[in-house]
Amino acid sequence: MRCPHCTSTDTHVTDTTREASGGIRRRRECKQCKKRFSTVERMADHTPMIVKRGGRRELFDREKVMVGVKVACAKRPVSAPAMERLVEDIEAQIVALNKSEVPARTIGDKVLAGLRELDEVAYIRYAIVYLNLKDLESVKAEIEKLLGER
Ligand SMILES: [Zn+2]
């Protein structure tokens, strides 16, 4: 997303709301010139509801996905734009499914696959939480699986 003031692509989303029309309005802030602007995305008409494990449904929240990615990538050599791209990619893939509902699992799996490409340590961190790896043995098994598939 390009800043309309300085054309920098280094912007971040500060707030996401669904409009009555069905579009998604994002408030963004440019990291270069610090100006704010908002965008309304029509493709978001097709953004599916996310079905959580307990059956609860909620809007796809890219910020929530981003928080998980950021935690996994803390102190790792993964740039902020790379993380933004990963989350934007995942959102685009979710929209491309063209379904009204998508299980939360689908998103978790895509985050895992994306992190695996970006940074293996971040991948393992995310896997520990997301795959609910409960002990060192299961973490070790996951690492060995990763090493074995190299
Ligand atoms: Zn700007």
C-alpha cells in the first residue's frame, strides 16, 4: 500500500473496521512521513468470517495475525516489510478461497508455511504455540521433521 503523501510503501495499519457497505476500511500511518490516511478495500467484500475452534465466528483480523508473526519473529533477522508481506499474502489467499467462512486452522497453517520460508527459528516458535507442542520431545520431533525435509 503506497502512502498518498510521499509514495512510500512503508505503511502500517492502525485500525480496521468493516463498513456498512461490506468494504473494509483501514486506517494507515506512513512510517516515512508519519501522515495518516485510510483505504477502503472492495475485495474485502469477500473476506470470509473466521470460525474459531469453539465455533465462534469473527472477522479476519490482520492485526491479530501480525501480532502472532511479530512475536514469533522477535529478535530474528526478519524485516518488518517481510512480515507485512506475509500477512498481506495470507489475507489475499484467504480472500481468494472465495468462501463465506474459513476455519481459523487454515490461517494458522498458512502462517506456519510462510514463517517456514522466512525463518526457521520463528517457525519453531510459532509451531510450539500453534501446534501446542507440550514438551521438549515434541519440539525436538518438529525440528527433526524440519531438518529432514531440507
Ligand atoms: Zn508518507
